Amino acid sequence: MKIKTSITLSDEILKAIDLHIGAYRSRSEFLETAARFFIEQLKKKEAEQRDLEIINKNADTLNSEADDVLGYQIPI
């Protein structure tokens, strides 16, 4: 379901949208696509941050396991 809304954009942004609108049927479609893309990027960034926190929380254990595994390698 689409909901009509009103937003205020700078003239510079509006001109850039119009310049790059290409295959999009309208400014609304362009902005919705841009917003979806940006939201997906935010979700990825949040997931990466959670992953990094988990890795950092377990860094000592992971490093210890890596050192142990490397100890089984034979010199080349």
C-alpha cells in the first residue's frame, strides 16, 4: 500500500534526481528505490557491527585456537 506524503528537498537534490531519473517512472519511484537501497545498506552495516562485536567478544578464544592449529603445520 502506498501512502501519499510530502517532503521538502533542496533544489540541488531535485535537479540531481531529475538528471538521473532515467528508467524510473517518477520522482516518487526514484526516491522509494533510493530509500530501499539505503535502508538495506543500513541493515547490512548493523549486521556487520553485530558480527564484529561477536568476533571481538570471542577474540581471545579464536586467536588461541588459531595458534593451536598453526602449531600442527610443518615447515616448508
